[in-house]
Amino acid sequence: MFIATAYAMGAPGGGAAAPAGGGGYSSLIMMVVIFAIFYFILIRPQQKKMKEHKKMVEELKKGDRIITSGGMYATVENTTSETLTVKISEGVKVKITRGSVGAVVKPEEEKE
């Protein structure tokens, strides 16, 4: 009885019904549009920001004033491929990783 009811509710002619009006393509197009929106709003700007940060960190040299990601101002004293030795205060030097540099302070910004 249940199977007869299931067949009665199916499409005329029996078998699996094809999506009407190309419904498969419209959902695929919507998925592509959503991915494109996410790419241009979220992914691409983040990649650009990461690239700029990497370039900034690679260009650090002795004497540059920086702000660490923890918010401390420091002056670069020595550089290696992975670490920086920075001077926080007179007689206080600390070794940090290059990734913990938040920003480079320009001389005109320090006067403010």
C-alpha cells in the first residue's frame, strides 16, 4: 500500500524526474557568485595585507623604530633571518621573532 502511494505521488511516466527549467545550473551559478563575493571581499584583501606585512618585515634594518604586536615601541639593534634584537629602553635589549612586528614607526609619526 505504501509503495503504491509513493508511485502515485511521483512524476507522470514513472522513474526519476529531471529538474524543471535547468534548476541544477542556477544553483551552480549561485554557488560561483557567492564564492566570487567571498573572494573579493574577504580572501583577496587578507592576502594583500599579509604580503605587505611580509615585505615590511623583510626590509627592517638597524635603527628602524617599530611597534611590536604587543604594543611596545622599540628600536632595531640587530637582525637575523628569523629574529630581531630590539632595544626597548637604555640597557634593555630583547630578542623577538620577525612575525611579532606590528608596524614600522615613521619619524614624523613619533613627533606627535
